[in-house]
Amino acid sequence: MAEIIYMLCAGTAFVCAWLLMQAYYRSRYKLLLWGGLCFIGITINNILLVLDKIYIHDMDLSSWRLLTALMAMMILLYGLIWNTE
């Protein structure tokens, strides 16, 4: 059951990233770009979680997962603080 939840989280993050990036390409509103880039990082984080918990058992990917989550949040934080319109 946990495998399905991990995959649904990755899929949801991907759909959010795709929708945010599509909205950015239509409107060119910068906050949509930063949100979309953040969700791309969250998608990568969730894909690494699926790989770590389901497919790769002999290697620990928690450091990579934390790094991608940190980078995703830093991108969003940068967009919220320094890139106002």
C-alpha cells in the first residue's frame, strides 16, 4: 500500500509542476515559474523516494532526497523574497 501512496505523491507533484509551468508560459508571471520549478524539485524528490523505498534496497538515497527537497524549497524561497513584481 505504501508503494501506491509514494507513486501517487510523485504523480501529483508532477501534475502540479506541469500545470504551474503551463500557466507561466501563458502569463509570464514570475511566481508561477518559481512555484513550477519548486514542484519539479519536489517531483524529483518523490521519484527518489520511490526508488529508495521500493526498488533500491542496498543503497540509501536519503541524502539525495534531502538535498533535492532543500534545493526545491530554496528556489521557491528565492522567488518569494527577491523576485517580486
